[in-house]
Amino acid sequence: MVHAECNYKKSLKFGDSVIVESTYHPCEAAKIIFSYRLYKKADKSLVATGTTTQVFLDKDTQTLLLNNPPFFLEWKKQQQLL
């Protein structure tokens, strides 16, 4: 993960249940971007929003991959994102 952001709108109390809504944002670069919306389950009020950006690393060297790995390209095809 190279970036994470959270914008707090309302507080929660211990024991509150939360609904997490995540959205994938397609991009050409070798990274995955998600946005999030968190709602308090009891009244469906928005309590937080945020984003994360995740990149791919070589499993052996832990160096940054500049191209999308084959498994991710295949997933994009299955999801009709290519």
C-alpha cells in the first residue's frame, strides 16, 4: 500500500456495527485504487470516506512492478474491465 486516506465524518461507539462499501477504480497503471464509504448500520449515516492505492511488488525481490502482473490482467478480463 502506497497511499491511504480516511476522512472522518461522525464518531462511532464501541459495539456499533458498520457497513463498508468499497468501489474499485480502474486505471491503466500497475496499481489498484479503491474508495470506501462507511455507514453506521443502525441509521445508515455516513461515518467515514477514504481511498487506498496499492501497487504490485515482485514476490522474490520486493521491487516495484511497473507492468500489471498476468493474474491481474486476467482478473480484469474476467470482470470485463479491459
